[in-house]
Amino acid sequence: MEWTIKLEARTGWGEVETIEVGRLKRRVVDLTADEIGLTLAEGKELLSELQRLVLQTQMEEYTMCARGCRECLTIRRQRDCRTRTIQTLFGTVKVDAPRISVCPCSNEMGFVDLSFSPLAQLLPDRCTPELRRVQADLGARHSFREAAQLLSTLLPCSPTNHATIRNRTHRVAAEIAAKAPEAPKDAATSNGEMIVMIDGAHIRAAPGYQTRHVDVTVGKVEVTGRRPRRFALAPKGSDHPLAPMRAALIEQGWHPGRPLAVISDGEAALPNLVRAATGEPVRHILDWFHLSMRMRRIEQVLTGLSGRQLQQPEPVQTAQASIERIRHLLWHGRPDDADQEIVSLLGHASAISEQNGASVQESTNDLTRLCTELKGYAQNNRNAIVNYHRRYHGKQSVSTSRAEGCVDEIANARMGKKQRMRWSPRGAHRVALVRAAVLDGRLKPCKVIPMAA
Ligand SMILES: [Zn+2]
């Protein structure tokens, strides 16, 4: 059996031309399973041929129309014609790119023969925006090598190597960075609490950067009634590293003077980044999850102790009641009372050790260490411990667990240790920027006129 695939091109002025795209042949009698339908290789070949024919005819008509002067409606002179290659998702296509003389009616320097290339104006990068966007999208999800491999496996894409993917991803990052943030138009969401959840990750630095790790900061800006907006940046990776965070804030409706709360773990650097991005004071809320995890470890040691046959189990029970009280006090935003209770808990820990001898020494050492750490942590973040109970029942965020998901999605999945990649601060900043945009769905596909029915 044989098929002929034909393309019928109809120009804007009604000229119709039929061009053969390709042919397919299959045996009928000895047909094997591998020969059923189009193969990947045939599909790629047909697509690239189709792209070549569409693009060449399209550009021919486009440059022809571009010869007409919009001012005086005469046809401008074609000065010469060059070939130009255009990279697309479906292959690299060579097209004629004529240069056209500027019309005498608008050439202010009449004595010089000025010319321009309409095609170069249309596609200055010699690459379709869609190809660049797809390459950046994949480059933000996979390693540059994997992304290149993936594209060339499935598509008759212009030959790609990891360097091209990296450059295009960086290019898209620059475009994202250059885009001025727009405040939302709906006034309905301009009130209500605005929350920034922020967390950090360390990724391995490339050799030659005098540091083993590059810091990446990721987070989400949440406002009731709007989809959360992610941001990611490497504080040392750009001349204006905080711009992505500021853009996320503005696009969620922040304006100078609007109160902002930051939820993060005890690292002061993170809320300080938000202060630097807004230039205003922000309210810091210590992440309940991090606080709770510290108490959880103490509870685990005590559960372990209570499961053993001790000579004197009583102080373990007292300690368990004590950590329960500490949890309750911190949950209700009473750090000073919790501090006193931690002092009592430390006393109970020594009592457990004194009354039960060397067999529990290891556990009570752990207990003392964990309690001392919790005491220091709660004291250092005293002002950031709030009434979580009230917030929780008022349906307000108490935890950065969602920001941590963000760290996984952005820093760990693409840049983390499993990927065995090393990063320059600048490269990390750009990939983080694109990855946050990809996850938010902010890398929009281009608008195409829908097909006629
Ligand atoms: Zn003219």
C-alpha cells in the first residue's frame, strides 16, 4: 500500500499550490507489527518536511507583503537576497530573506541606500519563541543534557546540545527578570492577610566560586482568594537578586504600606530578605512545623523511655506531662511560660537519670540536649512565636509546609544532590527563576489563530 501526503497552500490573494510532502509505503501480505502506522522516524521526517514547506511559503508571502510601503503604497526595491536559517521545534529551515530598500518617501537620508530585512526584524534570534520556551521549560525540569536528549528523541527539533538548552533557559530567565510586575486589577483581594512563606536550600557550587554551596531561596506568596505565586532566587546570583520576590509580591497585590507576614524557620536571614525586598518592616512568624518537630523529638525520647522496664517510671510520666504543657503553651503563643516549663522539664530529665542509673544515661543525655536546644530556639525566636491556635482556627497559615514543598519542587528536584550537578550562583538564580515560572504556569504558550472549521 502507498500513501502520498500533500500540502495545499493558499495565499492571501487566493493562489493555490499543491506540494508533495512525502510518501509512505507498506507491504500488505508480510506486514509486521513494526510497520503499523507511522514510525517515529517517519513522523519526524514528515513533520520536518511539512515545517520546511509551510515556513518557506509563509516567509515568501510575508516578505513579499513587506515590500509594500505603508506610507505611499508603492512596492519597494529588493536590494539583495540572503538565506537565513530558522530554528524551530520541527527542524531547522533555510528560507530566503530578501533585504528591501527603505522607500524614498520615508528615507530621511535620501543620499544613502538604506535597507532592512523583514525576516530579521520578525525573528531576530533565528529561533521561534516556541522552541525557546519549550527548551527553557524542559531545561528547568531536567538537566540540560536530559532535556536535549528528550527533545531530539521525540521531535525533529533543530540539533540541540546541552549548551543550547542552557543558553535558551538563561535567555528566558532574563526575559522573566526584565518583565515589569503588574499589580492585580481586582480590588476584592486587596485586603486580608498577605503571607510570604519562605525557605532555603543549599546546592553544590561549581568549582572556582570560593564556596562549597550556593544558597537558593524559594517561597510562595499567598493571599486569600488568589492562587499562590512561587518565587525562587539565589541571593548571590544576580545584581538584583530580590527582584523576583518583589515581583511576586506586587503581582499578588502588595503595595507599600500593606502589612505582610513572613513565615519561616528560625533563620533570621529569610525574613530579612523580605524586609530588604519591600524596604518595610514585616511581621515574622516562626514556622509551627519547625517548632513542633523539635518537641516531637523530645516526645519520641520520652516514649522510648516509658516503654522500658524502669526502676522509677514516675519522673518519665511527669516529663511527658511537662512536654505536653510546653506544646500547649507554645501553640497558644506563650513563649515565656513555655521557657519556664522547659526549665522544669530539664529538672525532670535529671531526675530520670538520677533515679534510674546508667542504663538510661544515653536517653537522658539526648533529652537534656534536645530540651536545651528547644529552649535556645524558642528564646531566639521569642518575638516570632504567635498564637498559632487562634491563627489555625481563623484559617490562617501557621506553617511553611507548603514552602517546603516548594523547596522540593524547585531546589531539590532540579538542583539537589541527587542530580549531581554543580552550580554557579548566576546559573542557579536563572534556572530557579525559570523553574518557579514553569511550576506556576507563567511560561505561556503563544497565541495562535484557531484553525478554520
Ligand atoms: Zn513610500
